[in-house]
Amino acid sequence: MDTFLEAIRLVAAPDVIVAILAASVYGLVVGSLPGLSATMATALLVPVTFYLSPIAAIATIVSASAMAIFSGDIPGALLRIPGTPASAAYTDEAYAMTRKGQAELALGAGVWFSALGGIAGTISLIVLAPPLAEMALSFSTFEYFWLAFLGLMCATLVARSSPVKAIASMLLGLLIACIGIENPGGVPRFTFGFTDLLGGIEVIPALVGVFAVSEVMRAMITPTPPPLPRRQFGSILAGQWTLTKKYPWPLMRGNIVGIIIGVLPGAGADMAAWVSYAMSKRLSKEPEKFGTGHPEGLVEAGASNNASLASGWVPSLLFGIPGDTITAIAIGVLYMKGLNPGPTLFTEKASSMYAIYIMFIIANIIMIPLGIAMIRAASYVLRAPRASVMPVIVLCCAVGAFATGANLFAVLTVAAFGVLGYVMEANGYPVAALVLGIVMGTMVEQSFVTSLIKSDGSMLPFFERPVSAVLAALTIGALLWPVFVWLRRQALQRA
Amino acid sequence: MRLTDRFTGLFLVGLGALAAYGGSRLPPVPGQPVGPNVFPMVVGIGLSVCGLMIAFGIGHRFEEEAEADLAAHTTHSPEQDVTHRRIWYLRALIPPALLLFYVFVVDHIGFIPTAAIMVLVTAVTLGASLRLAIPLALLAPAGVHLIFYKLLRVPLPDGWLPMPWS
């Protein structure tokens, strides 16, 4: 009880409350602007979190990401352009509702079911994390190696691209993580004589480059989205309770699928929305209505993407394995703030853990009034010319990267990774897998090499302990899954 | 910047081979069976194998399906069909070029002038009128400087134009 009271005290601190409110408004605005993703919003926040208290820093990430994922629904419903990739799956449906004169219902469903999904995801975090932490206390390097490897494989498995390209992206990330002297021999590796590379590639500038600069680069060659016509909205929440009562199972299914996808390393809100929307259509009693402005898919996928956001923190907090690209950034902040991910976090810093739970609940509750305000202000915010937003983002990328270590090499890193992210995305190489490789590289190598040293170079002990054997089987299954899918398709084609 | 799968695949084969070779030349740790060479060699070989598969078009069908799915769910604006000359697409390189400009110039002329040039160039390239771009180039750097220098205490160089709060 004392720990819980301490957590409330931590969250009630004025700096944390200001951080939650400011980050919420920031997340709502950035998420609603087409082309600016929730991950980018989070990446640009990191330099600011350097100067905040640990709880305020995490509060900004939790609030901004939750708001941005919802806010991406707004241009989707009004312009048929998703604000964030997480809204892309049901943009068509929401826009069809707007054309039928049900814009309020579509946007209301966005905010209402996002909040419900977010709360369900938080409950999963509260319920799942402590028992898993207890189990993880007995893990050795063998289990950690398989867990990290499984995480990397999951990221490639769920990528909406060629699995081979996803694995190549992940390996490229691991190769980038090899740079520097942080290796088993402590020798300079792939530094080519540059002292700036001795410390390795900093994760935060790399992420800012991949997610923010590459988006500005894309904006340079894509047409400006059409301006949003001014309009007056009626009641936003009217009809949402009726929808909740009408579609309890889709809501429940969306929450569960979102939670499962969130827990899977590397798979985030966009994947959750795609899977849930497809599932909703397949299991619906009225599948023929999908695509004509039917709210059922919106209920399921809208809840799912926000549920995945909170559950994505489970592997991140427990093992330091990112649940999605947003938590990949959050892990960097956790380390920076002395909240090193791991099972002991739940025993040694229990009050901070409770504080994270409380912040998630608060963020999802205030999403409703702030989301409604954002919907009403959308006519004005979405009229902001892209030519006035993007220059500020470029500037923030430069200054933000510099702020991470008062070092201009970080700005060079941002530029290089911007180009890399842009080229990869343009050629179907998923950048989420690259990011996962960069973030987890050191951990994978350490657990791999330490395990090999313990086993005297033999691979057998990697499979001897029961948990590591199960994890190994899952990893090998994930590796072979695309081959199985391909063989099945070939067989079906021949039949 | 769409490259062929054969090109990107072969590039990865080369990169993987270089990584594996570079890894193999790292010194071992005395008395330890595994050193800093093992991981880059494993990753390099894996990257080369993936590169070969990509070059031969393995897994390409998964990509086509995802693209078709996304295209079916979002607006296709007629402006996207406008084709430009190849050189026009090089404007995508302006943001990283501006970041390089920042690295090499900021310590000489200071933050405000460097940032103003970056904002002006980006805004004009994105089609802003000078009536929007010039005030933005004057105000945005000052705002960013205020937040990062004054509130977050990031040591931004003054150069030619020190701000009243610095």
C-alpha cells in the first residue's frame, strides 16, 4: 500500500502533471498531421526528456504516444489520409462513415474505443508484468539469448513486407550495433579509426534520423494533403454507448488481439490495427457492410491499436526487449533515467512501476476530453501548411540530436540514418526491424557470447534448460514460418 | 528512390561479406574460446545469405500483397500520378544536406543564422511563399533557441547573433 501511495505522490508532482498535459497536446497535434507518426512524435520528445525527472520523462512518452495513435484517426476520417500508420487499416471505413454524414460517430468511436483499448492494455500490463518478472528472475543467459532472438524473429515475422527483407533489415541493425568498443574483447570494431565511433552508434540520434528525417525527406517529393474544409461537429460521444453495447465481442477481441500483438516484440499499433480489422471483417455477422461505413471494424481495430501500445511495455520493462518502435525509444529513456529494464525493476523500483500504470490510466482517461477538443480544433490544426511544420521538425532533429551529448557527431548520425531510413522504406525494407536490431544488438551479442563461454563453445546447453528449450523451439518455428506459408501457397496453387 | 531488388540484394551480399571478413580479422581474447569476432561473422554471413535471396526475388510476393492492401485502403490523389524529371526527386536529399550544413557551419556563424537558413530553405522547397517562409525563418530559430538554450540548457553557439537571454 505504501508503494502505491508513493506512486500516486510521484505522479501528482506538478512537473509530472504539466508533462502529461503538454505531451498530450503535442501528441494530439503531431498525430493528427498526416505524415507525422506517433514514433516520430516520441523520437523528437527524447531530447526534452533528458532534462525532466524520471517519472515526468516517462509520462511524456506514455501520454504523447497514446494521444498520437488516437489522433491519427482524425485526418483518416475527414480526409481519407491516415495521420499515423496505425490508423491506415480502417481509414477507408471511417471516411465512408463521414461521407454518409456520420463523421461524429466515426471520430467519437476513434476516441472512445481508443481510450477503452488503452485501459484494457494497461490492465494487461498490470496483470502480466509482475508474474512474468518473478519467472524471469530465474532466467540465465541462455533464456535471455533465446528471448532476444525470438523478439528479433517476431519483428521480422509480422513485418508487412517480405520476410527475407525484414530479416536483412534486422541483421543490418545488429551489424550497426557491432560498431564500437562495447564488445567481448573491448577492441575497436568497425570504427575505421574514427574516435567518434568508439562509443558506438547512439540509439536516439539513429532513431530520430530513421523516423523523423526520413519523413521530412518523403514530404519533399509527395504532394501536399488537401486542406480540410471548415465544419461544425455535433456531439462526439453520442451513440458510443450504443456501439459499446452492440459490439461487446468485437471490442473484447480487439483488446485481446491488441494486447497479444503489443506483447510480441517489434509488432506495434499498426500491425494490431491491420490484424484486428481483418479479423473483425472475417468474424462479423455482416461482413458485406464492411467498406460502406460500418462501425464494427472501427470498434475492434480502434481498441486494438491503443491496447497494443500499453502491452508493448511488458517485454520492454521486463527484458529490455522493445514491444514496438515506441518502446524501443522508451527503453533508451529508461536506461538514461536509471530505471534499467529487467525483472528487478519490479522489486527495487516498485513505486516507479505503479507510477507508470497510473500514468497510462490517466493518459487514457484524459484522452476523451482532450480528444474531443482536438476533433473540434481539427479544422484549424489540419490547415497548418506542411511547409511551416516540416522546417521546424528539421531544426528540432538537429538541435535534439545535439542535445543528447553536446556533440555534433550525433547530428551527422541523424542525417545518415535519415537517408538510410528513406532508402530502406522506399525499397520495402521495414525500418522497425532495423531499429530493433540496433536497440537489441548489444544484448543479443552479450547473452550469445556469455552463453558460449559458459558452455565452452558447445551449442547443446542452449537447449538443455526447459524454458530455453521452449523458447528455442518458438524461435526456430518463427524462423521457419515464412517457409511454411510459402510451401502451403505453392501447394494451394498447384491444387 | 526505388532500386531494383537485384541491386539492393547484391549490395547486402557485399556488405555481409565485408562484415564477416572484417570480423574474422579481429584479435581473439586470450584464454577465451569466443571473442569479438564471432558475432559480426554470424551477422555478416546471415546478411549475405539474405542478400542472395533478395537478389533472386525470394519473398517478393509478400511485399506485393502488403502494398496492394495499403493502396486499397488509402486515397490515391491525382497529383501522385504527376511524373517529374529524375533530378526533381533529388530534393529529398535537402533535409540531410541541411543537417550536414548545420554540422559544418553552426560553430562558425552561430545557431540563429544557421537555423534561419535551414528553415528558409526547407520551407521554400516545400512550396511556402516568401510571406510565410521569411517570418518562419525569423521566429522558429528564436523559439527553438529559447526552449533548448534557456529552458533545457543546451549549449548552442551564439556566433553572429547572440540572443538577449544568452
